[in-house]
Amino acid sequence: MYRLLKEYLALQKRTQKIKNEYLSQRAKNCGNVHFYNWWNVDDYQSLWLYKFVQNAGLLDNTNKHLNFCSLFESRKVLDHVNDGVKIFFSGENLHLPSWAHYADALLGDNDCQLSLGFDYFEDERYLRFPLWLTYVFKPVLEENIIKQRCEELRYPQLVHREKFACMIARADISGVRTEMYKQLTQVGKVDCPSGLFHNDDSLVQQYADDKISYMRGYLFNICPENSNAYGYCTEKIFEAIVAGCVPIYWGCYNEPEKDILN
């Protein structure tokens, strides 16, 4: 009996902790757009998805709530999100063991009305919406602005470049970035302004942390993903293209956005 009571009290404590986490997250949100289990951000109104909702007028003249859910806290927190429209969004590789409890992109939850991500799930509630879209395109619906941006990607700004290659990465969970760095330093100097192999301070000091402006001085940008999975193509290769660099890439089983990139 004592053991059962102890287990019951522990369960109650975990349940209350989950509820408190939900309430804490809800308190940080604003208006009728809410973000749960999101990555650390100082201002939710600066997020691409928030701006898109506002620019598209999706919540004009309505009291409905939009709840954007991600994976950076316990999935049980999302069980409390039951008012309004529930949308799951992830920019992570859900096939990694660390995200195994979100491998279904929340499609296993009947109260999830829409799921967005890198994968190619066959479900009427799922829309493939890779994270790189939020880096490349403005949060607007105007067709002319989208077409203009596509033309800029087709014909990037090409200027004289004196530097060989750069790699902007904070970590290397697969070991691929380290191997690419070792191989390419045998060809020329590889500048690394971020945490991994840091040897250059100019990204912050000279370019105010503007990666595109920084990369425009290089012929090549080493931009592998942190892991390999079909569909898992992030902003890295597109940032190289925008900057006019030749991307040296690894990921997506060598088919990054095969319907877009040659």
C-alpha cells in the first residue's frame, strides 16, 4: 500500500509539473497567437509564423486562437493545449533518437489540425513546410514578392571573391563537418567565425552577425547538415546560394530539395 501511495504521489507531482510548465508558457504568449514548446526567443512577435499570421489577416475579426506547438519540452505539455487551432511545426530532424517521441510530427494526436515540417508524410493534415522557407522568403502572401525573390535566387549577386571558403557552424553531432574541414584545409584556408573551429571574429565585428554579407567574400561555403535524412534540408544551402557561394554540401542523401535545386 505504501508503495502504491508513493507512486501515486509521484505521478501527481509529475502531472502538476507538466501543468505548471503549460501555464508558464501560456503566460509568455501574447494576443490570440500562442507558442508552446518553442525554442528560446525573446520576442514571439519577431517569429516568422507570427508575422505571417498577422500579415495574412488570418485572425482579423475573430476571437479564435492559433496554437503553434513544437518539440523542445515534454509532449505532455501539449495535451493541455485544447483551445483553438493546434498546429505542430518543427525545424528538427525527427528521425534522430533525441526526437523519437515526436517522430509522428504530432499526427498521432487527434486534436492536431495541421502539422508542418521537413518530412513527406501522407496525411491530409500534413503540409511539407521546411524551415528554410522562413529564411528565404518574407512572411507575406503577395505573389509578386515571392516571384521576385525566386528570381534573386536564380541570379545571385556575383562579385569578385578573394577568400577560399568559410564554414559557419556551432557544433558537429555527426562528425561530417569536422571531416570536411580537415579535407578542405589541405586545399586552402577555411574561415570559421562560429563556435566550431573558431578562427575568425569578423562575422560579428565587421559584419554585425550578417551571415549573407560575410559569405559574399568567399568562393565556397561549407554547409553540411547536422544529420542525414530524406527531406531534411535546412537554410544552409540556400544561404550559400543567396550569397553567391558555391555550396559544399552533405545531407538529404545528396538530394537537397530535388524538385528545386539542380
